[in-house]
Amino acid sequence: MSLAPFVSSSEKVVYEMLKLAELKAGELLYDLGSGDGRILIIAAKDFGARAIGIELNESLVKRTIDKIRELNLEDKIKVIHGDFMNVDISDANVVTLYLTERGNEIVKPKLEKELKSGTRVVSHNYEIRGWKPIRIKEVEWRRIYLYEVKK
Ligand SMILES: C[S@@+](CC[C@H](N)C(=O)[O-])C[C@H]1O[C@@H](n2cnc3c(N)ncnc32)[C@H](O)[C@@H]1O
């Protein structure tokens, strides 16, 4: 089920999201609804992380795969064509979201169930209602919310 339309985060917002999450080399990031793959690519290329994207739209998945090949990042990035609600994300260190208010509401129980303590969740533009952000940053008139899972 689609929980958000395709709209890309700007590159500036992506860098700020990953900096806010303090993404480190070797960590594993999941982008739930990975669009054209830009978060995955910046996470791998500029932060040295491993990244997994899950995306419903087949043509966006193809576009992402082409870019990963072009940049020789196949060993760092994987993209799954499917619904992120059906993919186990329990090994994540960082999860990125750019969905909608309702999308965040729907994914929230999954995050609460699967993510381990210490996992950072960064959401572009939409808060996760009922969770307390540890930081909020404004970038290009948009808000980025940082959360840390505590169990
Ligand atoms: C607003 S875009 C964000 C794209 C990317 N994360 C970014 O920030 O540039 C949301 C993406 O989520 C995808 N999407 C929505 N619901 C999904 C679902 N249940 N499973 C996988 N992808 C989904 C949409 O197709 C769209 O590409």
C-alpha cells in the first residue's frame, strides 16, 4: 500500500538528515520508500555506510539500480522492489523516512516492534506523533525530526 507520493528530498536536506543521525561508516541505513535512491547513494558514497532501500515503484527501483551500477556502489547498496511494511528492518542502525503524517502513523508500530534500542530514526517534514524527538532541525524551511529508539 502506498503511504506517500514520490517527491525527492533535496540533496541539502539529505546531508542534514544523515548528519543529524550521526550516520557512521559501516552502519546500516534503511530508507523506507527510497524514491530515486538519493539517500542510499549519499549514505554510501559520502558517509561510508551500507544502505538498503525499499520502494514500491518499479521504475524508481530501476533508476536506482542504474545509478548504483554507474557509481560502482553495488557492494554497499541494495534496493528491494516491494512494500516496506513486509520487510524486516530489525538490523537497522538508522532509518530514514519522508512519508506523510498518516504514513508515519501506520509505520510507527512496525518501528516500535522491530527496531533495537539505540537505532536513530530521521523523518523529513513529518513528525512521528507520540514520539519525543531528541532534535529538530530546520533546513530550507522544512523540519527534520531525529528520534532514538529506547527499549
Ligand atoms: C516522498 S518520497 C521520498 C523518497 C526518498 N526517501 C527521498 O527522501 O528522496 C516517498 C516514496 O515512498 C514510496 N512508498 C510509499 N509507500 C511505500 C511502501 N509501502 N513501500 C515502499 N515504498 C513506498 C513512494 O513510492 C515514494 O517513492
